[in-house]
Amino acid sequence: MKKAVIGYGLWVIGLLMLCTSCSTDTVYSQFVAISSGEWHVDSAKVFDYTIADAQPGYQLLVYVRHTERYPYQNMWLFIDNGAQRDTIEFYLADDRGQWLGNKHHGFIEMPVLLEENYHYSDTGAYTLSIQHGMRDSLLRGIMDVGLEISKNGQD
């Protein structure tokens, strides 16, 4: 019995060490609230941040927090970093209409991987803006838009 407990304990410690070695160091995390839960197409959400170390690769995640009032399965976003504008599409619900993402009390948070191993050219101040690219000029059911930047340890 003691061997089983010790073996299990070592397995748990090994798993924790593995997870710790894969963890990311968050250098920026910010959410911008959408007033009244309706995001206007002309209302870009702007994130200003500073990169102090240009050496490591960074993981960039965009978050969308929405309610069940959001009327669509997917969402299009325009991502602008000043030098480049990208368009991304992601799904908030599956084919059966079940919401994806992390369900919290009152909202659903959907993380979207923007870049897995992005390398900044230099240290300093950066700006990234996010604007929805849906056909509706007023998008219902959106509560917050967020940006999280983490060192990912993959050089």
C-alpha cells in the first residue's frame, strides 16, 4: 500500500514539474469593457503595452467575453498592430449551438490564439487594436475584449 501511495505521489510531483516547466509568464493582460453589451463596428478596442525583452517568443491571446445574447456562431475580428492588419475568424458555438469557451457566472469567455511564438523586433511601446468585422454595425451580447501576452519559453 505504501509503495502505491509513494508511486502516486511521485507521479503527481512529476506532473506538476512538467506543467510548471511549460507555464507562461504573463507580461500584459488587459480587458476593455463594451458599454451596454453592444459593440459598434467603429469602436476599435485599443491596447497599449510595453515589451521589455525582445528575445523570447511570445504567445498572444485575444479574449472575447460574451453573453447568450450573442446571435451568431462565429465572429470576425480585425487586428491592427500599426504595421499590419490581420483578419481572423473563430467560433463561439459548435454546430449544435452549444457555446464554446469558459463558462462563468453570467458570461462566456472565449480565448483565441493570435500568435503562438511571436518575436518582437525591439523592446519598447506597442499598440494593438481590435475591431469586430461582422456585418451588423451594432453587435449585441459582447461584454469585454481582452489581450494577454505571455513569454512562452519557445525560443
